[in-house]
Amino acid sequence: MKKYIAEVIGTFWLVFASLGAAHFAAGVEGVGLGWLGVSLAFGLTIVTMAYAIGHISGCHLNPAVSLGLLLAGRFNGKDLVPYIISQVIGAILGAGVLYLIAMGHEGGFNAGAISNGFGEHSPEGYNLNAVIIGEVVFTAIFLLVIIGSTSERAPAGMAPLAIGFTLTLIHMSMIPISNCSVNPARSIGTAVFAGDWAISQLWVFIVAPLAGAVLGAAIHKVIGDRD
């Protein structure tokens, strides 16, 4: 059970800390983090948790990552469903604590600041096709970096930094488009508390990242580990 608990804790931290930065500090007048700061927050949560729990669970924190690693032959299939359940629980808990804190302020909970969406719910008004393409392609690249950087032939100890920097770069591009998911658990966690439109659009942020994971694993099969 230790690895499942680790995934709950890690995904909690990913959602709570990263989206906490987006909700509470991104737009504070004069001192706001902005999209760059939020992008860095996502990268930092991955780096910190990779060092904290990577040796316990592998620090997936993302159903798309678990699926991609399974398809790449790096993950045991019997753990896939328990990992996904653990990740979703962690994401809901993270979003829940964030919600409780937000409700202690007169501004309340700002669903639009942290939920994923397309069309009128995209931060910059990107349509469904643009969001699907972005989520699929960026998730595929994310998986390719994860699989490559955790290879036995990769420089030891550097994987957390490579993965964290990659997630930062992905958010730099994807926040204006969809508020950046590339992680079904993260999207489910926030949609539970945002409700309404976030729930109705949630399917995109489950299907597209999972499709990206399949694509990333397939690319790795073509160009991956060689003798």
C-alpha cells in the first residue's frame, strides 16, 4: 500500500501547491506570479515530489504517465488501476483543501482560474480542436521525456529536473490554450469543485492526455533504448 499512499500524497501536492499558486497568487496586483510563475510552480511540485517519493512509487502523479509507462514496458499492469484511483483521490483532496481555503476569502472559489476548458472557458478562447491537439502533443512529449530520462542509460539522478523543466515548458505554452491539463487526475480534481461547465468539458482532458500517452509510448518504441 505504501506506493499507492505515496501517489495520493504526491498528486495532492501537485494539485494543491501548483493550483494554489494559480488561484491565490497568479493575478495579485503588483506582485502576481502570472502564467510564468504558475508554470514554474507545476515544475517545482514534480521536482520536489520526485525526490521525495520517486523511490517509493515512481512519482507518476498522472494517469497518462502510468498508462504511457505501462505501454513502454516500464510499469506493472496490475498496478495501473490502483495507481489511477490513488491519483484521482489525491487530486480531489488537493482541490478540496484549496477550495476550503478559497472560501475563507470574500472572493470565494475562482473555478475559472484553475479548471481546464475550451471555447469560452479557454483562457484565450481557443476552440476544441486546438485544445485537443495541444493536449495530445504535449502529453506525448512529456511521456517521451519521462521514459527517456528514467532509462538506465540516462544520467543518474537528473530525471526529476528534466521532467520538472518539461512540465514547466508545457505549461508556458498550454495555460493560455486550455489552462493546461496533460493530466486527467488534475482535471478531475478541479472539475469536482468547479462543477457545471468544467464537468461537461472534462472528457477532453481525460481522453486527450491518455491519447497523448499512447502516442508518446509509441514514439519511444521507435526511437527508444538501443544497445
